[in-house]
Amino acid sequence: MSNLAVWSRPAWDTDRWLRDFFGPAATADWNKPVSSGFNPAAEVVKDGDDAVVRLELPGVDVEKDVNVEVDRGRLVIHGEHRDEHAEDKDGRTLREIRYGSFRRSFQLPAHVTGEAIKASYDAGVLTVRVSGAYAGAQPQRIEIAK
């Protein structure tokens, strides 16, 4: 009698599992940069009658790569976080920092104009103050007719 060894695929084949779950490009794309763009974290707080919008933009050249605009009643902040580093020739780069273009948009009250908006940048945080955004923001009770 001979010893017969039957070889089978290990139960936990990571490449196969990734291909089955995410599709055939899942393992092939590991060495490519992340395709989803940079989406900065934002915070909107009330400061008296003003609204203060803060966006985390570390490493972004705000003078060159960021625009703050009022467009059709919305505060629009858009720009790009550029990758200034040279590509790694042997493909062994680990990237946890996201690069790419971004766009954040916030609805403004009807009475707010561009003159009421001031922007500043310090320590990686873009701060946009919207003066008077909450002025007259008290709810007004409407009588119900019977």
C-alpha cells in the first residue's frame, strides 16, 4: 500500500477571498494609490449669531490650492491636496494619507452675502466665519386657522 497525499487549497486563502468578495481587481490594486479623493473633516458651530465652519486641511497650500466661495446661496469650499512626493520606483509605498480634490458645501441663510464671510488658516485648520448666520433664527409660531 502506498501513501497518497492529497493536497488541497488552504481554508483561508486571502487572495481568493478578496477576489471573490471585492472582484478580480482587489488584489491587483494593492500597490496603487487610493482612488477615493481627499475629504476633509468639517465642524460647524454656533458662536453667538455667527456660524463658524472649520475644516482640517493639514499639508494643504491654502493660498494656492483652496477656494472659498458663495455660490447660489451655499458656502462652497473646494480645492486639492497635492502629493508633492516622488513616486516610489519599486512599488513599496504604504499610503495612509489621502490626496486629491475635495469639495464641501454648506447651505447659507437667505440674508447672508459674501461680505459677511471671513476665512483664515492656522495650524492646518481652515476657519470660515459667517457673520450673522443665526441672526433672527428664532422659530416663529404660525397660528393654525380653524
